[in-house]
Amino acid sequence: MSDRPTPIRIEDLVEPALPPEIVQMMEQTAPMADQIELSPEAILGAASAQTGLSDFGPDEFRAPLEVLCHSLDTEADHSPMGRVSGFSQLTAFAANRLRIEQYIKDHPDALDVPIDRPIVIAGLPRTGTTHLHNLISADPALRSLPWWEAMEPVPPPEEAGTVEGRIERAKNGLVIHNTAMPHYARMHEMTWDHVHEEIHLLGIDFSTMLFDCLAVLPTWRSYYKEHDQTPHYQYLKRILKVLTHQRPPRERWVLKSPQHLEQIAPLMNVFGDATVVFTHRDPVSITASFATMICYSARMSATHPVDVCAIGQWWAQLIQDMLQSCTDDRDLVPPDQSIDVLFHEFMADDVAMVERIYKLADQPFTSGVKAAMDAYMSDHPRGKHGRVIYDLADFDMTAQERRQALSFYTDRFAVELEH
């Protein structure tokens, strides 16, 4: 008999039932919201005051930051807590940027570090990307990004050469996250040391689809889609150089983000020798599960009642846009540097699929690598936190309509449909 938790349906997406301590925290934070100025000047000023630094490095980030601030200020359906947390997150990105640029000043040889032949996973959430990312990252020969490092790539000066302070702050931050959203782990487990995607590193250059997760931001989305993201991928590479310089010797990175699906050209412009793994699954089930996860996360930032239909339908369109971009641009990655992984095939034999990826990437798949992956799976059994029951009807959508709208993708990649 299985001892895994019974699957649940989240019933409070619209009217969140928050724990008393979270309600109290939100009430205490509310008066601060009126004092928040969502502008580049305020954010960069706060970051400089926090760090004592002033050099933000290359200026490509300033134009998107301007648009992002305007969009957050005028379009986001944010609660007071959402406004405060949005300002705090952008300030943290700016502070990280200042410390990265100071690190480069102190260690100019960091920019000489090669970022060669990364293995890049490009796929929507719920397509097996997290499991695949974790399996490959279990390989001690490869370099990945833990959560604590994504939150603070470079420590403050008094913690130079250490990781303990950043780890402790990452742990503390997740206490609030887990208290406010106790079912989140059923959808995506968050721990201080879990392998994270580089979307937070892209945030340090203020141009990433991560900001789509903050709120429905039409102006920001349009700007992001209309502008070449190559400069921002170049800044990502700059950060990876700094991270590798701080924690050598592993130099081959494992990267992952759904963003890459609609940024294949910029990805290959900057990481032209990458091996790219495209993961595929029935996008109808993905839409239902991801919309649920985004709406569940919105309980801390959106006004109540949460407009789940608006959020869910917005993300349905974003998912469609990303899959259209993937369909259009998939062949920009040469066949000898790419592989398409169908979800049902990956789930049938996950380690065998990793071995296929390693062969393509010319990465040694030794008995020690397999043992490390087996150990990871033993310590992290899939579904240990239980499942969530997803329903497109929660967002006033139907599977038939979504399946028809997304047939261009399922036909192109021969995706197995789920019922």
C-alpha cells in the first residue's frame, strides 16, 4: 500500500485561506505600499544604499527596467503585499548586479572563464524538465545552480569566499513561502539546495519571462517579445563566468528554463556549442497545471478575490506563444546538438533517456554517474508530497478548445495526448 498523500484539489484559488501569521504579516506590510515608488531611480537607489556600490555595469538593462516598472505600476493587479514584494525583488536583482560587477572589478580574470558546451533543457513546466534537470545535475562532473546561489550569486563583502550566510537566508525565505503555500511542494518542491533554473540570473539584467509570473503585464510582455534578447543572454553568460570563477573546477553547465523555448535564436547566438534538450508533453494538461500553480502563487501578491480566469487565460496564451516560437525556431539548433524528449518516453525509462542525452552531448556516462542518479532518485522519490488535481474549468477553458488551438504543436512533435 502506498504511503503517499492523497491527491487534492485546491479549492481556495479565488478566495485564499491564508494562515493567521501570513495574514498578520500582510496587514503589517500594507502601510509600506503607499510609500513604494516603482521606478528605476528608486530601485537602483535602494540597491546602492543597501550595498554601498554604484557601478551597475553594461547599460542594456536600463530600457527594459523602465518598461517593467511602468507596467508593474500601472497594470499589475497587486495587493499592497504584492507591490512591496515586487519592489523588494527588483531591488534584490539590482543589488546582485552591483555585487557581480564589483566581483569582476576585483577579479577581472573571471571574464576569461570559458562557458563551453552547456547542456540546456528547454521545455514547459510539467514536461519532465525538473526531474531531468535534477538527474543530470546529480552528476558530480557537471555544474548546476542551487537555489541559494540563484538568490545571491555573489555574497556581501563580509561573507566573501563563503556560502553559509546565503544558505541561511535562502532557508529563511522559504519558511514564509512554505507557510503561505503549503501545497506548493505537490507541484514544485522548493528547498534551499534544490537545482534552480537560470531565470533568476536573467532577472539581474531585467529582461526575462520571470516577470510574467509577477502579474498580468501586457505592456511588459509586448516589449519583451519585440526586442532581441541576445544582449541579455550575453549578460547571463557573464554571470555564469563569475559563478564558475567563485566555485571551480566544474565548467560544463546544466541549464534549464521554459524561456528558452521562445528565445532559441538568442540562446544559440550566445551558447552556440550548447546541446539543447527539448521536452514535450500534451500542452493541454500543462496549461491546466501551470495555470493552477501561478494562481496559487498569486495569493500572496494579487488582490483578493484572485481573478483566476484572467490569470489562467493569460497564461494559456503565453504557453501557446512559447510553443509557436518553439515550432517555428526548433531547427535553429543543429541536429547533432539537439534532441526531442517526449514525456511518456522519458517516464518509461528516465535514466536510459539521460544516457541518450549524454551520448549526444559527448558527456561520459559512467557507472559512477548512474550511481549518483540512482541515489538522487532514492532520496527524492517522485510524488512524495502528493499530487494536485487540475481542471481547466477553473479558468473557464475547455480541453477541446485548447487542443484545437495547440494542434500545430502536437502535430509537429508527435506529442502523445492525455485524457
